[in-house]
Amino acid sequence: MTFDGAVFEARAINAWRGDRHILRDVSFSVRPGEFLKVTGPNGVGKTTLLRVICGLLPAETGELWWRGQSVRGRRDEFNFELGHLGHLNSLKGDLTARENLKFLAGLRTTLTAQTIDATLDRVGILSRGDLPARSLSAGQKRRLALARLLLADAALWILDEPVTNLDTAGIRLVEELIVDHVQNGGLAIAAAHQRLLDDAPCLRRLELEP
Amino acid sequence: MSWTWFHKLASPPHAYRILGSLAPWFGWASLALILLATWWGLVKAPADYQQGDGFRILYVHAPSAWMSMFTYVVMAVAAGVGLVWRIKLAHAAAAACAPIGASFTFLALATGSIWGKPMWGTWWVWDARLTSELLLLFLYLGYMALRASFDDPQRADRASAVLALVGVINVPIIHYSVNWWSTLHQPASVTKFDKPSIDLAMLIPLFLMIIGFQLYFGWAVSRRLRGEILRRERNANWLKEAA
Amino acid sequence: MDLKEFFEMGGYAGYVWTSYGLTALILLWNWWAARRSEAEAQTAARRRNELALERSS
Amino acid sequence: MTAVRTPTLAAAKLVFQRDMTLAWRRWDEVAQPLIFYVVVTTMFPLATTPDLSALREIGGGVVWVAALLASLLALEALFRADVEDGTTEQWVLSGQPLGYLLLAKVAAHWVLTGLPLVIMSPIVGTGLGLPTSAWGVLMASLLLGTGTLSILGGIGAALTVGVRRGSVLLSLLVLPLAMPLLIFGSRAVSMQMDGDSPAGPLQLLAAIFFMALSLGPIAMSAAIRISVEN
């Protein structure tokens, strides 16, 4: 996958939650090799912004641009290049870790047993591959969700509080994954209120204000 | 082609003002026509040679039955426009239609049932038209129940729009299936009379009443639509003047 | 035609007048409900405006 | 790593397989609608008369009503778990046409609940006095009818997945839309028993089914997109 010219841009996004005007004219752009960290106090609209980018929440006004074209009308194409890690891990407790990846990440890209195993190994839960997701710890579930993100092989990562439930090693893993991703020319946008890659050269900040 | 006039018209403050000035015209015209049609239908039109004066129920039954279908189609079209072109005003119009349509459907059912008593000798007959009306009432009730179950008006708009579109595709199928069904089953009680053979003198008040009901619908929709527009508008400054 | 005959409706008085009465009732209900819905929306909008003013000040 | 985009058909197959796998591990939930179906049909002889020749008159209708209610009951939770754990969100974002994925899910659901009802119906029908000569038509009509109902119910379930008291609402939305199925389906059975050709209503059922099949996914995907917003 080439990430040339894969610039993501948000132009004057306005969004509401019920009666509250949460996002007011939010504009920013992210280039390949950049990690944009969205910060701000609770309720300021970090999740709202990320969901608007994913198209999971309609913006009142504003436009998203990807590779120099408006996303409107080309959602499925854009979505295919977008990897999303939300608050929810999107796991089925009755399925094993491997099956979870097969049935969910497999919708996007054709997977082989080797790629699944390699990815499970990368996030450090290879030995848990055949356990039902139900029996994984909260941190392991988050790692499994990260594996799904990796398998999506997307150019643009949208991460909502990616380090929730993770221990120090887990946080370091997320940092490594993000750095790897952007160094390969990928883009990442994350909402986080913890420390996350705070000193990395690829970091840019977007501070949302109430 | 310029669509600016359309956008201007569809902009909430404009629509709000225009509806406000249109409503009284609709209102008074409908009042005049309905009163005229009532007088014509009850007094001037000759009695039916078979049903006597009982047939005069037709003048309220048929227009309300017509309006119940008409309103559903208007509602579905508005919902479709709102869904496809993301026009809030269209969603608001669909929302405004539902209770009006439901009330007309109820009226058609009630007057049909009252008319049925002298015609068939029972209050309820499973004939095709009444059954269709009953199912239409269920569709309206479902639509309104779905709308009411969402807190967020935007989601309510779009969810109920999907339902209205599925419903409007179904209405002809329901209609056809019910007709087919009722031709297979003869009603238990035999109709006492033939269909009223309508002559022109009987038809005029019917048309007057239908037009009167249409205007009444225009009035009621304008009024409700103004409310729905206000509910959907979030911050605009024009609200200060409007409210 | 005298008035008594008119009100009797050829023996169908009960049915005809109930139907017309019901129609009047429904039309009046719609009238009342539409006005009320509009008035409610206006009150709510006014309240929202006031809240927005408070928040901005 | 170079990724090959999954073909849509393969993606739909994965959704289907996943639901089959899940159902295999929760077979007790799958059996419930079937039991409900049998129990409801048992109520009619008890409520009216044990006389088989009298039951015959309403047998086709009873089987049909019970089948409608049973599959509707099962549809209520169709999307709930997937929406709550965020799976549907990922489907929306998969870059695959959402309608096909949802159709695959509905198909899996139909195989698990609709098909057993169809297979069970001759046995249930026998208890209501339906002659063996009517079995074929009964099963054919239910095959088409439950298929259509699964799609209609899928739309309804997608609309009501996030709302309070969704189950009652679902019935209120879907049952009026399902009336034509009931009319054509039960009439086809009684026509067969009366010695008339049931081809007409069966063809109509098939026509409705194909219409639902072509338009249903559009409505379902629109409804699911609304439901994942919050």
C-alpha cells in the first residue's frame, strides 16, 4: 500500500450532541508520518470528533478530505483505508481470539493462519489464541483489539483512548505500534488523556477547548 | 439551473415565516368549504334511493379515507426527501403529517363502522376497505411509536423515515392482498344494499368536502410544521424573533 | 323540508349525526393539538435561547 | 505485509459462518423459537375444540400465525449483541457494502430459526388436522414467508435495536407489514385443501420475497447506520 499523498484533512467540522454544540469549526490536517493526539478535558468532544471522522456520527456542517478528494460519496473506499479502535473492543466472548480476528478483521483483508499468528505474537497474546475471548483479561482483550487494528492494514488509524486497561508494557506496545505505523508512512489520530508518545518527534497536538 | 430559490425556501426561518402567513388562508378556506360541503351534503343533495339519508355519511367517510392514504404518501415522500438529501425541513414535514394522518385514518374507520351498521346490520365487517384502513392505522401507530422512542430528534427523523419508506412500498401490497382476500371470503352478513349509484348532484358535495379536507390538511400541516421546525433548530438567532 | 324531518335524517339520525359529530370532533382535536404543539415548541425554543444566552454571558 | 481486500461475497460468507459458529455454542437459544412455535399451536385445540375436522378449517391459518410470531420473537435480539459490543461499528467501517453483510446475518438467522419452523410445520399441522396432501404447499409457503419475514424483521430489528422496550415496538412495526404474507400463505394452504391450485398466492409470495431480498438490504443498512450513532 502506498501512502503517497495520503493527507487527511478536516475542514470546519461542526457537530452537535443533543442540544449541545460540541465541535465548533474544528479544522486540522494530518500527513503521512504524523501522529495527531487529540486532547482536552472530558466531554469536550474527542470521541465525537473521532466518530465524525469515521462517519459513525453525522456532522452538521464541514467536510473531510482524503487523498485530495472529499470523502463524501466515497465512504466505503475511505473506510477501507481507515482502521478504528473505539471504546468497545468489538469482541465476541464465545469466539476464540483467533476466530475473533478471522471473522472481523477477515472482512477487510484476506487473512492466513500465519498472518493471524504473527499479529497475535506482535501484541503478545499468541499463547491465548485458542481461548475464548470471554476468558481473557481486560488488558488482553484490548491487545486483541489492537491485533484487529493491525490486520486491517489501514493507512489512517483512528484510536479512541487506545491505552485503556493496558499496563505499562501494554502502553509501550501501543507507542511502538503507532511509531512503526507512522514511520512506514501511515497516519494516526488518537484521543487520549494519559501520556502517550508525548516526546515523540512525530507527535502533533490538537487541543479541543470547551 | 439555480437551486438558490429552493434552498432559500427550505431554510428554516423562511419556511417558518411563509408557513405562518399561509396557514390562515388554508384555515379559512377549508372552514368555508367544509361548511359549504356539509350543508350541500346534508340538505341539498338528494337522498339515495336505496339507503335513504344514511348514505350522507359518505361525505365524511370517503374524504377521510382518501386523506388517510394521501397523508401517508405525503409523509413517505417527505421522509424519503429528508433521508436522501438530508433536508431537515422534509423530516419535519413527515413528523407533522403523522398525527394528522392517523386521526383521519381513525375517522375513516369510525365513520365506516357507523355506516356499516345500517348497511350490513353489524358494527364491524371485515370488508376490504375497512380492513385496509385498519392496517393503515397500525402503520401510522407504529411510525409514531418508533418516532417517540428516540430521544434525539435527528435519529428519530431518519429511523422513522426508513420505516415510512418501507411502509409506503408495502401499502399497495397490503391493499391488494386485502382486496384479494375479501373476494375469496364473502362477508357473513349479506350487504343489504347495492353500491350507491352516485349521480352528479351527489358528487359535487363530495368533491367540495375532499378539497375542504385537503385545505384543512394544509392548514394543520403548516401549524405543526412550524412547531417541528422550532424543535429542530438549535441555536439560530432568528429563534429570538420567532419565539 | 322542515327542520324536524331534517334532523331525523329519514330514520338514520343516530348514524348520520354521530358520524358528522365525530368528524367535527376530530377536526377540532387536530386544530387544538396543532396549536398546542406549536405553542409548546415556541416555549421550548424560548427556554433554549435563554439558556444559550446565560451560557455565553 | 501486502493486504488483499476481501471480496464482498467472501466477507458475507464470514459473517454467515460466524453466526453459525456462535449459534453452535449457544444452541439452547436457537431452540427457543421452535419450542414457542409448538407450544402456541398446541393452545388452539385446547382453546377451541379437539375435533380435527373443525381444526382443519383454521389449521393453515394457525400454523401461519404461530410461525410469524415465533420468528418475530427470535428476531428481536438479532442485532442487539453485535451493536452493544461494537461489532456492527466495525462492519460499518469495514469498507464492505453493509447491506450484504447484514443480509448474510439475516440469512444465518433464517437458517437457524426460520428453516426449523418450516421443517417442523408438517408435524404441527398434522396435530391441527392438515392432510398430508397440504404439507408441500404449507412448507413452500412458509419457506417463502419466513424468508420475507426475516428480512422485514431484520429492518425492524435494526431500527429498534437501540430503543427502550424494543421488543413490543418491533412487533408493532413488523406485524402490519407482514399481513400480506399471512393472507397469501394461509390462503395457499386452504386452497390446496379445497382442491384449488395454490399457484397464484405462492407466486405472489415469491414475488414479495424477491422484492424484500432486493430492497431489504438497503433499508437494513440505513437503519443500522442510524442505530450505531450515539
